Amino acid sequence: METPYFLFKPKILVQNYLEFENLCQRCFPSFKICYSVKTNSFSGVIKTLTKLGSSFEVASLNEMKLVPKKFVVFNGPCKTEEELKIAIKNKFLINVDSKSEINKIYNLARGNNLEIGLRVSFKESKFGFDEKQLIDMVDYAVSKNLSVSCIHFHQGTQMNLSEYKANLDKLSIFIYFLDKKGIKLKYIDIGGGFPDKVQLKNLSLNLENYFNAINQYLSKFNLTIILEPGRNLVCDAFELITQVNVIKENFGRTYAVLDAGINLLPKITLSTYKFSKLNKENLNPKNKTSQRGEYILAGPLLFSNDILGKFFGNLKEGDLIKIENVGAYCYNLAWELSYKKPRIVAEKN
Ligand SMILES: Cc1ncc(COP(=O)(O)O)c(C=O)c1O
């Protein structure tokens, strides 16, 4: 098969989703799982999750077109009128990011009452409202006949537990304050940020630790918890298969140049990729053309930082390398630089 290509493993996605959902059922009396479409918007992922009953979180018109129009959360700082119109028509939960957006929704809703969410940030960022603004924004929304039914707070990605807890603590104090002010919410949308399996293992943690933290800080409010997982569901459900096209030596080092590099595996995904050789080593010493040693795995781009990692073992030109843990952000962030985005092939059940 022509390389490079992504291999989608639906069974793993199903297993990850069911594990996530079972844990939600055990921990939260009321919850909604809204998969973050931006993490990997391959149609096979959306179809598999739809069959399993997942809801979705979208951030653009493009993403809206990919998901069934049931309970959908619409996030983002740059919503257009066209997107807002579709979101209003299909009763998406719009997590409002700015005062300008409130005005647009008011105009588009023509004064009709709508439920909205508001995004809060506890540290400086381009997202949502700071705490003080948000209190005023609730009143402003009400003056525009919009009821605030949700507070949205997304912490970041690959969150470690202590930071996650510290943020939940701030969120719980904030929601307590809103409650005392008579602002009655239906939902707390805690966004995504749950680490992938590899990262959880590295941190010696599991999902339950994160869900227990959510309960510790938020269960007292008796609200529906919205979760927007991305990488935790898809990261290990994809592999990338790439070929060693060139073995070369210079400056005392040996390079294996692959047909996939940082164009497909950018560092900003924050995933830890795992490399292994797909084809078995030919054990007949007469046929042995590969050499045991340390290889620098380089990509094909004409950029000197196009380096993926190291490989210890035997490699020769034509060998196939399997790269694991590439399901989150790699495909959606892939650059079409010199090369096209690769195909995604789904593994048969
Ligand atoms: C608002 C929002 N929700 C959910 C996610 C998914 O995050 P993760 O893949 O870390 O679960 C993101 C990622 O950027 C996000 O911005």
C-alpha cells in the first residue's frame, strides 16, 4: 500500500468511548459527552461516535456540516453570522465568547428568548470573559432576552491533575457566587483537556482521578456536566504507517529518512509518538542488509527541524515504520507542504 497513510482503528475508538461513558455514568447523575470535532474530524470517527450516541462540540461552519444536528455545543471566539444562524436554527448550545456575539445573537433571534452559555477564563487569554465581566454579561444577556443556562470553561489540553483541580476550585467558587446572585444554570461545560492514554500512564493517573476531581468541586451544584473530550478518545485510535526511503550518514550520524515528518506529526499536538518497525527482521545472516544501531528518524521536508525522534535497532531502505498515538490533531493539523495529506484507511473489524 502506498505510504504514508493513517490507519484508523474503530475498535479502539469504541472501547475508549464506552470506557469514558461508563465512567461518566458512575460519576455524574447527569452528563453529556460532546466530542471535540477539531481533534480529529475524519468521517469514520464522527460516524462511529454518532452510532454510540455521542454528542459533539464544533468550532466552525465546516465542523457543523459534519455532525448530526442534535445536542451540539458551538464554541469559538470568531463565530460568524452565518454560523450563528445555523446554530440558532438547530438549537445548538452557543457558548458565547464576547459582547459583540451577544448583540449578533440578539439581532438574529429577533428578540426571541434563547438559552446561551458564557465562556469564562481565569487567566489572560483571547477566550471568553474574565470573571468580573462575566457577571455584567449575564445582566446584559438578560436585557437582550437571552437566558444564561451554561458556564463554559476549557482549561487546555493534556492537563495535569493538580492544575486541573486548582482550576476546578476557581470554577466552583465562581459558580457558587453566580448561584447566590440568583443565576440558575442548567449546565457546567468543563471543556476537554483529559490526557490521552499514554500521557495518563506517564502521569500514573487514570480518567477516574479527573472525574473524581470534577465531582469533588462541582457535584454540589446538581447541574448537568458537559464534557468535551478530544484526544482521550482518539489519540490511540490512529497509527501512521510510513516508509524508510533513504538511509544516509553524515557528521558521524545515521539518518533514516521517512516519507512522513513534521508535516504530519507536528510537535504542537503535544502527543508522545511511539515508533516501531512493521516488517519482521530477516533472520538469515546472509540476507541481512540492515545494520543495528542508532538511527535519527527524519522527515522528507527541506527543513532542518524535520526530525521525529530516534530508533534503536536494524533499519534498511524500504522498511515500514508504525507510529502510534497519532489520532489527536495530527490529521487536522497536517500541512500540505510539498506533499498531499495522506489517506486514512480504516481497519476492518
Ligand atoms: C473548547 C475546547 N473543547 C475541547 C477541546 C478538546 O481538548 P482535548 O483534545 O485536550 O480533550 C478543545 C481543544 O482545544 C477546546 O478548545
